[in-house]
Amino acid sequence: MVIKFRTDGKGVKITGEKDMPPMPASLGFMTWNKTSSWRNVRPVIDYDKCINCFICWKFCPEPAIRIIDEKPVIDYDYCKGCMMCAEECPKDAIKMEEEGK
Amino acid sequence: MKKTLLGNYAASWGAQLSRAQVISAYPITPQTLIVEKLSEIVADGKLDAKFIKVESEHSAMSGCIGASATGARAYTATSSQGLALMHEMLHWAALARLPIVMTNVNRAMAPGWSIWADQNDSLSQRDTGWMQIYASSSQDILDSTILAYKVSEKLLLPTFITFDAFFLSHTLEVVDMPPIEDVDKFLPPYNPEYKLDVNDPRSFGALTSEEHYYEFRYKMQKAMEDAIPVIKEAGREYEKLTGRYYDLIHPYRCEDADLVLVTSGTIAETTNVAVDELRKEGKKVGNLKIRIIRPYPKEDILRVIQKCKKIAVIDRNISCGYHGIFAQELKSALYNEKEIPVWGYIIGLGGRDVKIEDIKNIADETLKNDTPRDLIWKGVKL
């Protein structure tokens, strides 16, 4: 039995070792691991300044910037607040705001 | 076909007969001849394999891991310091359940800088999840390489074959090479269920939480337990092909022995000769050669020693702070099972010669003595 790679973002449903492959393979995505709590500062996009160049989307080291309706949208479940997007934005359209305000 | 081969070349031809597809290796004395010969074999077109020259043993094993993960049959060889540098990737190969086969030539760990026989290098890797075969002849080396692929690929566990530097690696012996057609029948191409394949993508070795990690270890242990019957089954199948049977242990004249000597590697062969001489002197001594230490053949060992009165373990290694490693293993096997006194002897470290007289001396000393001791230094200059 080969456990197939899941594409719906959910891990393989495992109830015990018999459902598992012999090695750590095909355990699905890491999407269950929401890393938002690591964040001290949150990026906020000013869409008046944004030119939809998607440089932020390219540089984001996590899958935390998505393209929705042709615009970059930050997924705050996974953004760790590394500030790379704000640093790379050519129009200074991304502001970092302190968390917990 | 019979050939006169160095122990090292028996390993090279073992890899050739097994049709290794990727050889990723770095030279180190006394192993270098193995991969040197293999590079010639590949260059001469006698083996369709990719030979990767790497910059370290850590990379040599990494190369094997990548190759094996794609479903290729991977091989490497190393020794001592090189094996130690591989340590991280040995764990990786085992937990990724990649059936890599490797040859290690037992060489003393430095310093003092030494290239001579000593088992501390391979025994330091005891807990990595690799199966370990201690070969005692060139024939054993060649056959074990083929057998190792058979067993490893069935269980998805890596194996290394290890043998004493120079005493075996650089000694010529007559080796019977099975025809490659026979080996092909015995060892069909490796085709794993799980492999790296761009057309069927999957994650490999990704972050694994406590939710799953524990079960992976459980499955690895299960595979090691399954290995014991699988090794015997493969051994019997190989026997039909070649007439040579390999088991986890090889007892010699142990049936009625009062004293069983427990040995491994080339010392086991010397001990067989010593046992014959001791028998001529009327002393009931047997030799139990441990060929495979992982998985540990506890039940087999208990069957062999059940009637004996004393056991002497001869170790060419030491776990400083305790004592010989084969002795520790044997004592843990006896605990809760049998009450037989065990003597632990250390001998031949750093390649010091172990002679027939030394073994006879150990046997005589143990037969005369009634107080077992964990640690007895044999031949230390005090």
C-alpha cells in the first residue's frame, strides 16, 4: 500500500503505525503548523501605494503572501513577521505594525 | 569462477555482482582499494553505474541517500575516521529506511594515528539503525555484499559489512565468484514503493511531530526484529545458489563445550584453529562467531550456549569506562535467561596481532579460573 500525496493541504489521516509508510514520506503539508504566534510585528499593505509587482510574494520565505484577485494578500496564520516583504517593497507600501496594539 | 582476491577487492566485486547503480565514495586507508577498483570496473564498462567523487565521507553517505531515495542501488565504502564523519548521515539513511549497502574496514580511531585493525569505529555506530555484518574471510565479504542488498531491500534497512584492516583487507584469499546471471536471479532490480519521482511527488523526511515520530522508531525496530528470519531465509536461498550458508552466528564445536569463546571478525577464524588444538589436548572448548551484531541474534546465541559452563568473550574493542562491547551485548542477552559466568577479554587493539597461542591462553586461563571478570587485558605491557 502506497500512501498518496495529498494536495488539499490536509495531512494523511493516521490512526496508528499500520497506516503509516515505513519512512517519514507523504505525511502531507505543514499547514497544521500555524506559525503566526512567532510574530512581533505584522505587515500591512497600503493598496493605494501597491503597484502589484509581487516582489513581496516572491521574497516571502513562507507561503504567507497569496495572490487573490490579482493582488498580494497576507495570510496572517503563517506570517512570522520577518519584515522581508516590507524591506523589499519598491514603493514602501508595506508598513510593519507592532502586534498587540 | 575462482579468483585470488584481496579482501578489499572481494568487496568491490561484491558491489559489481550486485549491480550497484550509484557509488558515492571518498578514499581512506585501508579502504581506498575498494573504491579504486570499483572506479576501474565502472570505467571499463563492467558495471553500469554512476561513480560520484565527493569531498568527504559525510557527502559520500549523503550521495548514497539521494541515490537510494530515487530507487537506485547505492554503495559506498569507508573506514574509521571516515565512518565517524558519516555518523549524522548514518542515522539519516536508517530512519529514511534506505537500503544502502556499505563496506567498512575496521581501523582504530585516532589519536594515536593508526590505520590498523580495531572494531571501535563500527561499534560506535551500533545504535544508528544499520545492520552490521562482521565478515571473517574474503569469501564472506563478497557473499555478504550480495546478501546485504537482498535483506536490506526487503526490510528497507541499510547494512554495512565490516572486516579487519590488513588482516583481511590486504590479504589474498581464494574467492569463488558466483556467475552474475545467478546473482541476477537472486537479487532482482530494486524497485521501492516509495521513491523520489518528479511524476509522483511526495514529501520525504519532512518535519515530523511527536504525533508520528515515535511510530517511525517503532516500525524501524519491527523491521530489525523481522530481519532475523529474513537473513536466514536469504541465507538458505543463497546456499542453494552457491553451496555457502551464512547465518547470524556461526558456532564451531560448541555442542558439548564446557567453555564457549565468543569472537568476531578475523579473530573468529584464528579461534577455530585454537579450538581444534585445545580439543586435541582434551579441553572441551567451542567457538561462537558472532557474524551479525545488529539485529542481535539473542535467541540463536542462547540456544548455542545453553549447556556450557563458562563463556569468554574476546573483544578487539573497548567502551572505555565499562568494558568490551561484544561482552556487554552477550551479558545483556544472558540476563533474565541464563546464569552462566562470563569473562571479558580485551585483545589486539590498534592492530596488535592475535595469535593462536593467545586464544589458547585465554581458554586455559578461563578454564582454570572460577571468578568471572568483566575486563581482562590480554597482552598489555605493564
